[in-house]
Amino acid sequence: MNTSPTRQRGFTLLEMLVAVAVLAIAMAAIITNGARYASGAASLRDKSIALWVARNHLAEVELLPNWPNIGKSNDDVKMGGIEWTWRTEVISTQDPTLRRLNIRVEKKGERSAIAYATLTSFVSNVGRQEQ
């Protein structure tokens, strides 16, 4: 009969606690990076849709039979399930046949009024009706 003590194999409690701590730190880093990625993707989506709103408005202005009046205007539109406000400023230029359009797009109702997209273009009066 063998009465010599046998050594048990396995991990000690301290080793298990260290392993769990390392795993927890790694998981926290992965979750944090995932949240940053999701936030960045949402921001990129909003900026892309806002740019589409600006380009759509510019296309509408370019297709008008009349030359846009100098001044400011704004309107609300819905695109991508979000309510947007576009603000347009029409400015005269040194060339009497051109007008500059500055279009700024914001989310409707946001207090900070952050411009998600800005677009500047020039519109000619060639082929347009006089007002």
C-alpha cells in the first residue's frame, strides 16, 4: 500500500483570480473599442445623409427656371428617418452672371445646431428666366 502523499494538479485560487482579472481587462478594452466603432459609424451615417440633403437641395435650386434671389432661406426635410433643416445663403459675386450658394444642413431640433454638412456652389443665370 502506497501511503505517500500525492500532489494534486490544478490552478490555485490566486492563479484563477489573476486569470479572471486579465480576462476582464481584455473584455473591457474590446467592449470600449466596439462602442467607439458604433459611435463613429453612426456619425458617419449622419454626415453622409446630411450631405445627400445638401446635394438634393442644390439640385433643386439648379433646376429652378428662375435665378435664386440673394438672401437666406431654410426648410425642413426628412431623409433616412431623420428630420433635417437646411439653411441656404445666396450671395452675389463679382461676376454678375454667378451667385454663390452656401448650404448648411443640421438635425432639426438639436440645441447645438451642429452643421453635419456644408456645401458651397456657384449657380449661373445662363438659360434662366429673368425675375
